[in-house]
Amino acid sequence: PAFAIVELVKSEIEHHENMKKRAAEILEAGVSAKSLVALGAGLEAAKRLGVETGSLEKAESARKELDHKKIQAEAAEDLCRRALEKKDLASLKAALQQAETDGVDVEYSQAYIDAANLRDDLEEREASVAEATSVLQAAIAGEDVPKLEEAIAHAKTLDVDTSEGTQRLESLRQAQADKLEALAALEKVCEGEDLDLIDAALAKASEAGVAEDALAKAKATREKVVEVLEARSAAVMNLEMVGSEEGDEVEAYDVALEAATKAGVADDHAAVQLCQKARAAAVERNATKAQALEACTSVSTIEELEAALATATELALVEDEVRDAADRLAQLQADKAKRDEAEEALQQASASDSLAQVDEALARAEEAGVDMTGAAATACKAKKDALEAQAKARAAATASLIEARGGDALDILERALDAALASGVDPDSDEVLDAKAKRDLLHTRKSAEEALDAAMTSDDPEAIGHLLEFLRFSSPDALPSDEKLLEAEKKRDELAVKVEEKRAALGRLLEALAARDIQAIDAALGSAVAAGCSKESDEIVEAGKAREAIVAEEQAKKEASDALTEAMAKAADDPSDEDAAALRKCVEQAEALKVDVTEGRAALDAADAACAKRKADEAARSKAIAALTILAAQEAPTVDELREALAAADAAFVRRSSDEYKQVSDLCEARVTAQSALTEATAARPCLLK
């Protein structure tokens, strides 16, 4: 029994030591695990079992620290509950961050879980609102009515302001109504044939934005209307042409009338009635022509044939019957004409002074069968006897003509020549020809003297010189007297000196015009007038006009130079496109007037370069703004991407106050803040890395 008691005591002591050891391990585990429940139970057991004081103090300190953290966690949970009641995203984020910092059990704290869920819901709603706003703005910028209606409906579900979208929707609906109205009006006028109404409706429909296929269809309809109207107009013109030609082809009238009917020309149209009347007239003319052809084949006398052919000619007939009748009439008329001509020749011979003509007329009359006992033949025979008597008188006149030809008296020669010709001397006889040659020579001398007098009176040295030169090669018998020739040469030399003075003055005037010297031109004009040039002469008048042109051109050059200087001054500092265009125009105008534009060209090149640089900067700025807009619309751009876009925008001189720049800058700053907060939270609670 004693041994059993000892064993029992020993067992109890070992059990007590094991319990102490177990209590100490529980304390160590509670401290390591930072479990307040484990530490509370372990401390009670350890105190009861007499665990070492150091372990108890360490566990007690850990328990107090955990109690403090529990209080903080409870305060953080209370903060989460208040944030839940506010339903404010910023308050929720701050409360959740505080809870994580104060050690709230994020897996089991209902307040934290509810706050986190509400935060996620609010963030999701905020993203949905942003997306709905973006979609609404895109729909407002477009022209798709259903898309805009859908965007407005979606935005209203998220309480987004839709006033601008509603106003745009009304505008689009009105534009669509205008478009439908313009389309209906276009389709209605296309049913008619009024090109002015169609063109007006097309212009209105195009302005209202009617679809291109509808416009194309209307234009095609218009072309068809144009073709119909042109065909109708051509048919009317053809009717008018055929109706006004008064032709005899009835088939041509029928073809024109049928074409007009097909083209839709009304039966009561003036051209149709004109053509119908012309057709009836053609039918009547054809009947008349048939009667005229019958008359041409049935008559035989000259009078009857002439009447029938006159009718045929009046009707413009060219058939064989008409030609045969004309041939028969020509033969009858030729025979009659031959007799008439023979009688006429007898009458002419009776009045003639040519014996040969009388003999020929008598022979021709006998050949043509003229009655030789008639008055004409009897008179011609009497004329023959008289002419034979006149031949003797001609011989005497010829002798007188030869005698007069040997002298230099022009009047005697002309009287003898007239007497010889009056007596019937042959004009082609040698005597008459020689007498005429001598008369012409005397006339030439007289004409030369008169021409020389006229040239000397004209004060034209060239005229005098040409005439003297001509007389050098004339017959000596036809020349004026030597005194007259010497007087003309002296007059020519005096006038030549004056002409040279005028020519020299005009030469100086041309030189002054070529030099474009106004003072020299004025002086040369005065010298030319003083030298005898008339103010109304072509040279002086043209020189005056040239002077006015030079003055006007110099004035134009001055104005162009002044305008170029002014344009250069305007384009000197930050020129606009209009300044550059104005400078280019001034340079081109100055170049056209041969003004020196070296500086203007340099200024124009500088202005073009400045405009090109400005346009390049504007393009880079637009590109940077577009990049900012695209990046802001992305769901999760990185901070590096945001910073790179902002740097590009700064390089392109995008205003930092612009909406795009501020939106990306704010987003970048928010991302940097979030990353910093996450880094701090991770450093404070490494368990968040899991």
C-alpha cells in the first residue's frame, strides 16, 4: 500500500508537471498565435498549476496587447458599420483600410464583409455610370436614333443626367422627319415632268440628308424625264421642220406625226396641227403635179409648151415628161430663135457701118430661110450700097491721119484720128494704131508733167523721188522739160532734209520709250512736233499711248511693291494661313509686274514654314489628346502608360487645364495613391500578400 501510495503520488506529480508543461505550451501557442481566447484559458490554467512567473508575465503582456487590438478592431468594425449606413464610397474605403490596419478578421467580420461588398457594388455602379455617360456622349455625337434612345434609357436606370441626350434625340427625330418629308416630296415631284420642281426637291432632299440610293433613284428618274422631254421636244422640232418645209413626201409627214404620237405630243399641239395642214397641202400639190405632167405630154405648140412648163416649174417638177417637153420646146424655140437672130442680124447690119457685117447678115438670112423680100432684107441691101460709097471717104481720112501723125500737135492729131474713125477707118489698121501710139505718147508727156506738179505740191520727197526714178526709164519723148525736172530734184532734196529731221526726232522718241524715261519721252515728243510731226499722226498718238501705259505700269509696280511690303509686315510674326496666302498673292502679282521679290520670296518661305510647323504642332496635339481620351476610356491602364501619355501630351503642348489631360492626370494620381496605400497595407499586414 505504501508503494502504491508513492506511485500514486508520483503519478499525480508527473501528471501535474505534464499539466504545467501543457499549460506553458498552451501559453506559448497562444502568444505565438496571438489568440486572446487561448491566452485567457492558458493563463487561468497556468496560474492554477503554478507555471513559472516569466511565462505568465509574457502571456499576460500578450493578452493585454491582444485586448487592446480587439478594442481597436471593434472600433474599426463600428467604423465599417457607420460607413455602411452612409453608403459613401470614400467612407467605405477609409473604414475598410482602417479595419485592415487595426487587425479586423476580414474573413469572419460581418461588418467588414458587408462594407467590402457595398464598396464593390458602389465601385461597380460608379464604373457603370461612367460607362453609361461615355456611351451616351458617343450616341449624342452620332446620328443613330435607336442607339441614342437605348443609351438614354440605360442612363436613366443609373440616374445619369440625360437632358443633353434628350435634346439631341429630339433634334435627330426632327431631322429624320424632315428627311422623310423631303423624300416624300421628292418622290411626288418625280411622278411628274417638271424639271424645276424635281431639281428643287433634289436640292432640298440632299440638304436634309436623304439617303444616297434614294437621291440616285430620283436623279435617274430625272434623267428619264429629261430624255422624255428631249424626245418630245425633238418630235415637236421635227414636226415644225417637216411642216415648214412644204415637201411633197406624204410618208415623211406620216412618220413625223407617228413619232410625235409615240413621244406623247398632244393632238392639239400647234406643231401637230401645222404638220397635218402641211400633209393635206402636200396631197393637194401631188394631185396638181399629176395634172401638170399630163399637160406636158399632150401639148405641141410653143405657147402651150411654155404654159405647161411654167406650171411644172412652179411646182418644181423634174420628171422625164417635163424634160421631154423642155427638149421639144427648146428645139422649137431654137428654130424660131435662129430666124429671129437672122432678122435681128439684118436689122443690126442695116444700122452698122461694116460692109463685111452686111454681107454676112444677108448670107445668114438666106441660110435661115428668112423672107428676103421683107423690110429687114430690103433695108440691109440698101445699107450695102451706102457702105460701098463710104469706103472712098475713108481713104481720104486715112491720108489726113498720116499727115497729122508726123507732127507734135496733140489736138490736131486727135481731130484727124476722130475724123478717120468717124469715116469708118478700121481701128486696128496700122495707120490708126500708129496715130494712137503717137497720141498716147503725147498724153504720157502731159500726164508726167501733171504728176510731177502734183508730187511737188504734196511735199513728199519719196513721191517726188519715185516719180523721177520712174521717168528715168521712160521714153525721152515722154519726159517733161529739163527745167521742170531740175525744179523737182531741188524740191525733193529740200524735203528729204526735213524728213531726216523728223526721222531723227522719232528715233529719239523710240529710244526714250525703250528706256521708259518719262522726262525723255516728253522731251522727245516736243522735239518731234517741233520737227514737223503732226500731233494727230500715228507715231505721235501711239507714243502718247505708250507713255500713258508706262506711267500706269510704273504706278502698278509701286502699288504692288507697297502691297508686298505690307503683306511681309503682317506675315513677319506668327503668320496665319490667310496671311501666308495674301503674301503669296502679292509676290505673284509683283513677279508678274517684274518687281524684285527676293525679300518677298524669303518672307513667303518663312511664312509657309511657320504655317507648316503650326499645323504639325496642332496635329501632334490632336494625336496626344486622342491618346489621352483612348487611355482614359480603358478599363485598367497602368501608371507607366498614364505617365507616358501625360509626358507625350506635355511634349505636344497640350493644355494641362483641358478635360482630357485633367482626367488622365487625376486617374494617374489616383492609381499612384492606391498603389502607395496598397504598399503600406502590405507592409503592415504581410498576410494580405496571400
